[in-house]
Amino acid sequence: MSRPKVYVTREINPEALNLLKENCEVTSWTGSSPVPRAELLKNVSDVDALFCLLTDKIDKDLLDKAKKLKVIGTMSVGYDHLQIDEIKSRNIKVGYTPNILTDATAELTIALLLATSRRLLEANREARTGGWAAWSPFWMCGPGLSGSTVGIVGFGRIGQEIGKRLKPFKVKRILYQSRSAKDDQANEIGAERVNFDELLKQSDFVIVTISLAPETANIFNEEAFKKMKPTSIFINTSRGGVVDQDALIKALQNKTIWAAGLDVMTPEPLPLDSPLFKLENCVILPHIGSATLDARKNMALLTSRNIIAALKNEKMPEELIL
């Protein structure tokens, strides 16, 4: 009896790849960049499973070619790269990787916040290029976390872990906005639920951890940035699509807000001629929120386990319920 076929869209760690090979016939794209669209379409016609990443658009055109496809395993917690309505209509299962990247992303968010508020990249550049002439009382100063109000937009797993990590910095208040109350989790760190407008108006730091959906697309627009304090710092480690990027650029240029730290943007990678790269008050990272060795290794392993379970008609460790 022939084994099920799996196509893997990127080079992954040996543990995850070997797990697939023990159970399936595996082909994969091993280039350093995302699999070209034409190459992906060419290789899915007879596969039973697809191991994909955020960089792979899984849409109607692809699904029309992948007529035998039974399961999609995405090595991510986000799934805005998947055309869910088409996948659902074909009864294709989807596995994803929540929880595993929570700690890594929360850690990166705090690091990005500190790098932005304390101007670490800017200061490092000055030290390397001769800008550091002598100690100066108000040179390279930025807002501190102690005594501040921090607003977290989206209070799921990652938002809650960010809140926990903020407590040792002696912040005065933690505000959160979410679709539903999270009383138990909020009480654990003393967080207060407020509406979106109040969070923007009161927060010294605004941290975004919401998923991208039609109702959250461009939620941070010109109107939203105008409601924020001119001394506030905006941090986004969720999805670039929740921000109207032109509005953010304008807000930073006009000093409507003090600074921004971004691990996600639109498009990715950000073009080198983007105005964001020209702004001293903007820190850009290349979408490395989950980039710890353990997190990425375990994300790949979970994706393989999701695929294998679905192919065996067993319960998937982490199925995305469509």
C-alpha cells in the first residue's frame, strides 16, 4: 500500500522532517527563500498533505490543483495566508501551532519595546560612528516603563504573557482591550479592561497582539494615532495588516506619537526605500517574534504531528476549527 504524499514548502529541522519521512513520502523545497509560486503549484497536484508557512498563499487556485489534499499543516499560529472558506468547503483539515511560540513572542515584544523606548539601536549606531562625544545629561533619553500605563490590544495568550512580563518593570497600570472579558487572567496581573478609544488615550505604551481579520484590518489608522498621546510608543508584533502603514508613517513624521517598534509590516520584507527605514523614531525587525531555536524546532515538530495525525484519521494535537 502506497504511503501518503506530503509536500514541505521550506527546509525544516531534521527532527520534524524525519518524523514525516517515517510515515509519508516527502518532497520539499530546499531553497533559502520561499518556494516560488509556480514551483508550489507544480508540486501539489498529487499530495495528500501540505506543510506550509506564513509566506505561502494557500488559495483557490492552489486548492484547485491539489485535488487529493486532506490536510494543511501551517507552521504558525496565524492563518491569514489561508483562504479559509475554500479550505472549509473542501473538508480539508488544518493544523496550526498555538502556545509554542507564546513565550518567545512575548519576550521579543518586551525587547522591542525597550529597544524603541530607550533608543538602543540609535545609541549603538552613535557609539559606532563617532556620535558619542561625552556623557550628556539629556542625550539619548527616552520614556521609561516604571510608573507608566501600558495598553495591550488583544489579550489572548501572547497578550497575557506580555502583561506578566511587564509587572517587574513597576508599571503603574496595565490596560487591555479584547472582544471578551478575561477576568481571571486580568486579575492575576492587575489588568483593567477598557474600550479601544480609552486604551489609546490613556496609554504611554500601546502593544498590539491581535490577529488579522476583516474587523481588525487597518484598525490602527490616522484617527487611532491621533487619539494616542504625543509621548506614546506603538509596538506591533502581531500582523502588519492591522496597521494603516501610511497613517503610521505620517504619525511618526509629524510627531503625533513619539516612536514605533515593528516586528511586522506590509509588505514583508519591507522595501529598502520604505519611509519607515528613514525615521529615527522607528525600530524595524524582520518578523522574528518566534525566533528562538526551541520555539521554531517545536513549531515544526508540531506541524509534522498535526499532519500525521490527520492522515491517520486520529485527533490532531492542534487542529484549527474552521
